[in-house]
Amino acid sequence: MSKAAQDIILRPVITEKSMDGIADKKYTFEVAKSSNKIEIANAVESLFGVKVAKVNTINTKGKLRRYGRYEGYTSAVKKAVVTLTDDSKTIEFFDGMM
């Protein structure tokens, strides 16, 4: 069963570090835990119409956070840093944030 591109790419990650990578055509997304690098590359290509050079993935564990006297863990997520080819166009969504 193949997954839709919208089910693989959950949301963009907007941080200072991820914004610094845009100059090198590196974009960071939160992705589905069950997805692999090939599925992520195909999903980014189909959603944004770009050419992907490589994909690096990071599994992050949830951090312990306290809320007053209560404590719990934040959600564990999988992130993907997608590097585009040199001749590929940029992703317009991120262009407005620079």
C-alpha cells in the first residue's frame, strides 16, 4: 500500500538552524515515522515540483517537560533534511520567510 505525499510530509520545521540551510537548498520537514528516505524524496518532488539530491533523517526522542507540578514528555518526531540539486528551483513556501 503506497502512502500519499501529504501523509508522508507532515509539516515544515521553522527554526533558526533550518532557515540557515535554505541558502544551501536544504529544507527541513517533519515526516511520518514509518516513511523511508526514498518515500520522502518522492513526496517532496511531487508536492513541490523540485529535484531532490539527498535526504538525511533524524529520529528525535521526546523531552521531559514540566508544567507546574505536572510533568510529561513532548512528542517524539522524525525529521528529514532534504537537499535539492543545484539546477532545481527553490520551494516557494520557504522563500517568504527569509
